[in-house]
Amino acid sequence: MDIPKILILCTGNSCRSHMAEGILRNAGGELIEVFSAGAKPSGYVHPKAIEVMNEIGLDISHHRSKHLEEFLDSGINVVITVCDNAAEACPVFPGNVTRHHWSFPDPADATGSDEEVLAVFREIRDRIKMVFEAYADGIRDSRSE
């Protein structure tokens, strides 16, 4: 059975898509290949996204912000958009591609004190973790049948 190649898309590829990539890669293990990209990449991974992922033992400091065009001819089987703008901007990928859309608020829009902003990043991380770990469990379950 082929290993699914999953691309997680967000507009800027700085927060949500990187958190989802790290969580899904960790939860899916060798059953999947996971990548993230953006329709309009920011050019960086948000430091607070890196910080809150480190809090749960996942290091995304080596990730880089990428444009979705890098993946158009890479055999992607599944595209998951994590923001509404990316869902609208998502091109048609060649082949038989399954699409999912699970929208999360952008934690980079959070305002307030450093601790208040971190609290928003943690909340979004935890919501992403719940959804993407459940998705990985579904993949694992379908492989064991």
C-alpha cells in the first residue's frame, strides 16, 4: 500500500500549517509523508508557533515557509487547508487528490500581552492537535483493516 503524501495549506505558511505538519508527522509516523506550504508564504515560521510546539515536545524550528507551487508535481494525494483563504486559493493538483478543509483562527492575529498572545497560540495548537491526531488515528485504523 502506498504511503499517502499529505500537503497542509495555509495562506502564509507561518503558524497553523506548520503546527499541523509537526503534529500530523508525529502522530502518523511512517504511515504518511507530511508537508506544509502557503498560497502567499510569509517567508518565516512564527517564533511563537515554534515555542508552543516545543512545549509539547515537537521541534518545528527547522521548518521553512514554502509556496504551494513547490508541491504541484510531487505526487500529493491529500490536500488539507487550515484557513479559509487557502481553501479558496488552492489550485487543482494533478491526479486523484482528496481534499479536506479544517479552518482554524490565525494565532498571529492575537493581540495583548506576551502571555495573552501565547495563550492564543496554545489554544490553536491544542485544537489543531485534537483534529490532526484524530485524522492520523483514522489513517492508522484504515491500514490495520
